[in-house]
Amino acid sequence: MDRVSESAAVRRHRVGGERRDGAGAPPLAEREPLAPEPEADAAGGGARTRKRGAAGSGLSEARAALGLALYLLALRALVQLSLQQLVLRGAASAFDARRARDYLEHITSIGPRTTGSPENEILTVRYLLEQIKLIEIQSNSLHRVLVDVQRPTGSFSINFLGGFTSYYDNITNVVVKLEPAAGGAQHAVLANCHFDSVPNSPGASDDAVSCAVMLEVLRVLSTSSEALQQAVIFLFNGAEENVLQASHGFITQHPWTTSIRAFINLEAAGVGGKELVFQTGPENPWLVQAYVSAAKHPFASVVAQEVFQSGIIPSDTDFRIYRDFGNIPGIDLAFIENGYIYHTKYDTSDRILTDSIQRAGDNILSVLKYLATSDILASSSKYQHGNMVFFDVLGLFVIAYPSRVGSIINCMVVMAVILYLGNKLLQPKHKTANYIKDFFCGLGITLIGWFMSLVTVLIIAVFISLIGQSLSWYNHFYVSVCLYGTAAVAKIIFIHSLAKRFYYVNASDQYLGEVFFDISLFVHCGFLIALTYQGLCSAFISAIWVAFPLLTKLCVHKDFKQHGAQGKFVAIYLLGMFIPYTYALYLIWAVFEMFTPILGRSGSEIPPDVVLASILAGCTMVLSSYFINFIYLVKGTKKTLITLTVVCTVTFLLVCCGTFFPYSSNLASPKPKRVFLQHMTRTFHGLDGDIVKQDSGIWINGFDYTGMSHITPHIPEINDTIRAHCEENAPLCGFPWYLPVHFLIRKNWYLPAPEVSPRDPPQFRILSREKTSWDSVKLTFEATGPSHMSFYIRTHKGSTLSQWSLGNGTPVTSKGGDYFVFYSHGLQAPAWRFWIEVQVLEEQPEGMVTVAIAAHYFSGVNKRSSQVDALKEKFPDWTFPSAWVCTYNLFVF
């Protein structure tokens, strides 16, 4: 090699103060600095062959790791600050939260309000009517207040919790109509809440606070001196917890519903905080625009809407009823914070901040007033088509635009990426060969890193579940971050560190940093294309994660080329990532705020650690995407990997030792374990009507994956020796399920106990058995009993259930193939009569159909028994045992 060629080779292979010749000879000491070469394009071959240590390389590992950690923590603090700011201080409002709180405390002081109980049907209804009467007396003469107490009867089928049918009789709705005194309002907007509660819970957040807010909104609107153009209907429904029955009775039977053009549903999945708009539509973008224009403290996300409507959250609201049975568009709002005490005894009024009531009241009042004082309801039919992309910005304001506009924006962003990457790929082959190879290899390394990260946390989660330490993070969320989060980050860094050391041996740090930025951009662009193609409005998130990083890259490109990854570049780079990372942390907060409590009541079949570990791994992948290039820009990653590994290992050992107890009885922040206790007597009848089996006991269901493992040390008699076994020949395993959740809870315990003897025992009999002209058998039944009963059907081999008098006449099966009918009634309901029609294709000696009926006593003297009361007393204070008495009778025909 001549001297000129040797000099060029040495310059191309500089490594800090060392240099190698082109043949890979030992490093040569660099005597004096050489003049810098002209920088090659990132896609050029020259950059590929320069050793790490080129100009500007060598970020300090400690500074980079600490800087990124502090950056994310600062953004998290900003998000937390925005979430804690519920209302604007000093802002004038006609809505009086103190008055609404007074309503709330009066309603919750009545106690649990289950449908059919005197507390719900008499005391609460009486209080509501008294307050509405006072409001009517104080109302402005411009307005007219009409009140109606509706007691509907009806039936419907619903595809929820695996599918079942609901029948209700004489339940209670309190309906108030506020309209112009002169009349003439042809259109109306509906506001909906429910005043009933689940058994054994005061139901402050779910949903007494919403009814309190509606009472105060009614008072403010009725006393206003501003005339209404349209009517406002306030529905206080008394049977939402009975799987949405009261809203169905109202929307399908009440005469005022014909004028309703939109609705606002107030719900809860937590206690206090901000109320989130998590469903809108269907379509009707004008309704979202109304919320955007009117709401004083907006908090809304189309992401929440698409997640909720995907069905992965085992819950539903009256929104479904108004949408499916009323064909009315609406807005669904819910409190989502602190879901740990949702549906428990801790759901009390003192846990709901007055500021939460104020912000909800301000928003509801503003939106209802906006709709009722304009002609938007009258012209709403012109704007029914199309969905909306909508999301709030740290609770300050909402950005909303039609989904078709969103698709155009997404396509423009994709085109920008194509132009950016195409500019690199469409250069002469000798310049792009290395870049293309490194790009696709880097893409494979990135995907492998993410995959291995997921596999690693799943292995840990499965092991933790197998040794019985699930939910260790339930009371200490930081444990999940230290266990699964650190493992996910460490695995990603480890994979890329191996690639940097063994594969990208001859590539400069600057070059690799740029390649891996392009890879992250490409991946997010791929998600953007996929989500846009699926028609999901949530694609806007990917658009944010593509557009802002691309703009940032274009801004720092020149500085990065000249000076490398120095302080100015890092500062501008992190500043450019502010919007996507802040919004990502905002969404991540909402995800964990909603899903973490749900995992404590999601049944015995879903390992919560596996779910949470997967979510954390996904969040890690997203948050690490544009920081992967720092792995290639820093001098090394050894210290970071050691730190993460130590944190993960120590946390893992502490979790395995049972250091972190999942539950808490701390009154300031309780996180109870939920347990259902049903003291029941079961009676099984044979084909001839004789009793073939009878037993009594307390049926025990733990509503999380840990079962009774934490209970057994306190109550030794509840252990695996009394595990309930499935009655294979009985529908739903022969147990008195209150709701069809048998597919979520398959670990049950059955503690023998004396027979129950309610004062008003249920009665069930067959009234007639007719053979039809089309070779089917029609069985007519009559049942009387408490306010809540469940009816189960299983057809035998050679028989099918063709028709019945329930729902729309077409039988709907639940998961597993059996039929589940949920029944409830208010006070003074007549006997429940219904029929089923069985098509017999082949007669069997064991009969054609098995039916069973369970009677649940949720209120009154029949609710309790001395045995179940004594058992409840043994449960530790960190549990919430909900108990009642029930009976179960099975018959074969």
C-alpha cells in the first residue's frame, strides 16, 4: 500500500486516540490530530466503515441514563400535575358543588340500594321526589318542570358477559322533563344516572354522585333566566346494576323518548378524580363538537372509546342500551380513579373530592345548556355520519376533527416518512448498500429485542403466578415497575449492546444512532399505516409518534452531523420528543389507572401478572423506541445493565419471599380482596319429580387469581379440601350464579352449613306442557320469589331450544352453551310467567331439558344467616366479603 492510501485508511479507521490500518493491524498511536474529513451522508459507505469514536461520539453512560430517567420522571410529574388540577381556581360557576354534596350524602345515608329493596324503591325514590318538588317550586317562570314515576316491565337479550337474557318487572324510574313554559320544544337531550347500588355497597361514586350532580344541574337550569329552546330530560333510573334494565324500560316504553336526539350518561369505574369521556356516538360527530365547545374542564379520548368498545374490559353501561335499543347517539362519562374500592363498602361519599363534583357539574351543566339553548338538536339529523378523532391535551382543551381528516393527515405523515427514507434509499447503489443492510438488520435486532423483552417478563410473570405470589404489586404498584419494567428495559439494552459489540464492529456511533432512529420511525410508521387501514381513530397516536420525531430529526440533523451527540443535540432532541412522550405517559397513566384495579376483580382464570407484565413490556417498547439510538451513542451500557439487573433480581427475590402483601385495609387508601359468600341450599329433582340430591353450604368465590391462599391462614376450614366440584349434568355446574361469570371464576369453595330457611321461600312450578303441531314441546312456568332470581336451561342430546317468551323470542346462549336468564322485580310484582319451546329431534330416556332456578336474597331479613354472619367475622379486615342467602332448585323434563 502506498503512503497516500495508507494515510486515507488510517483516517477512516480512527478510534479516539488510536488507529488501525485497513488490514486490521494493531492500533497505531495517533501523534497529532488530523484534519477532519468531509462528513459522508448517513446512507453512504464511508460512514459505515468508520470505527466508533468519530467526532462527537462517546456520550457518558451515567449521564445519558440519568438524563433519560430524569426526563421521563419530569414528564410524568407534569402529567400528574395536570391530573390533580381538577378545576380552575377562582372560576365563577352557577353549579354549587356543596349543594350537590348534600344530595350525595343524603342518598348514601340510606345505605345499599339494591333493586326491589325498600331502600331503593321507597326511601331513595321518596327523597328524589322531595328534592325535585323543591326545585320545581323555585324554578323560573320561563320553564316548566314535569315529573313522572315509571315502573316498566320488559325483557331483552344482550351480548355481554358471554351473552344472556334479562327480564324485569315493575322496576322504578324517576323521570323529570324541563322544557320551555310556553311549550313548543320538539327535541330533547337526555341526562342519565342510576340511584341503585350493588349489594352491600353504599354506591357513592357508582352512581349516587352522578344523581346528585344531575339534581343540582336541574336546579341551576330551572332557575336560570335564560330561555331553553329544547327540552332536557333527567332520568334517575333505579335498576342499572341489574344489567341495565331500567334504561331499557325507559327507552323502549316511555312516551317522552320520541323527542330525544342525544344523551349524556354519567357512570363510574372508580371513585372521584376526573370524569373521562370514554364513549361517544355512534358516529354523529356534532355531539363531540358540542362537548369540545361547551365543556369547561375537558377530559376525553377516542383511545378509551376504542379500548372499551373492543370488549376487553368486562363492563358495560346504559350507553349500550340507548345506542342499541334507542338508536340515539350519546356521550358516556365515568370517574376512573381509585377503582380499587369500586363496588365495595368503601365507596362512600367522603372519598369523593368536592372539586371532582364541581368539575363534573360544570361540564354536564355546560354541555346540557349548550344543547338545550341552541338549534343543534333540531338539525342533528344532517350530521349523523362519520366518526371523530378527539383527545384532550393535559386536560386544558380538546382537539377534535373528523376521522376522514385524520386519514388525510395520517397519509401526509406517511408520505413524509417515505420521502425521508426514500431520499436515503434512492441514491447510487455503492452509497446505499451498507445502509440498506444495516437498516434491515437493525430492524430485525429491534424486533428481536422487543420479542425477547416480552418473553423475559412473561417467564417471570408465569413463575410468580405458579409459586402463588400473584398480585404482589396490587398494593405497591412500584413493585411491578421494579420487577417487570426493569427486566424489559434490561433485555432491550442487552440485545442492542450485543449487536453493537459483535455485529456493528466497524460502524461509527453517529451512523448507528441515525440508523436506529430511522428504524424506530419506520416501525411507528408501520403502525400508523395498519391502524389507519383498520379505520381506527386511535391512529392519531402513531401519527404523533411519527410526525414530531421526524421534525426533530430534520431540525438536529445538521448539528448532529457536525458535532455528534453533544449537549445541544441531546437537549434539542429531547425537546422535540416532548409532545409524543408526554402524551404517551398521559395515556399510560390512564391505562394503569383503569386496568390495575380491574385485575384484582377479573376472576380466577386470568393470571393478572401475565397481563400486567405484557402491558408493561408494551409500554417499555413504545417509550424505548426513540431512545434505542442512545445505546449506540454512549460509550458503554455495562453499568446500566448491572443496575437494572440488580433492581430486578432483588425485587424478584422479595416477591418470591412474599414480602409485598397484595391487599390493604388502610382507611386512607384501601385495596381490599373481594370475596362472595352465598349461604345456599340446593335441591336436585329427577325426571319423575322426586328429590334425588340435596345439600346446603356456604359457596365461596374469590374474585381474583389468588383464590383463598391468603384467607386460609386466617380461616383454616377454607382450603382445597372443600373445593367445589362441577355438577356435569347441571347447567352452569349446578351453582346459583348471580351473573353469568362462570367462565371467569372456576375455582370455588363449598363449606358445608345448615339448610337455609328464608321466610318467603321461592315457588316454581310448571303450568302446562303442550305438544305443538310442528313437533315441539312448549313448557309454561310460573315463579315467585325475591327481587333477584336466575333461571338456567340446558337442553339434552337430541333436543334444541327453538323459542321462548323472553327477549326478542330467540334464545341466546351464554358461554359454555347453557342459557342464562337474569330476573328482577320491584315491589309488589306479580308472579313471573314465561314459556320455552323445545324441539325434540330424538327422544332420550333422561329427558329433553334440564332447568334450574336460583333465588337471591339481597335485602331484608332473609338476606342474612347466623352461619354466614359468623364466617364473615372471621375474614381479615383487608377483605371485602359480600354475603347473602340463596336457594337453588333443579328440575328435569
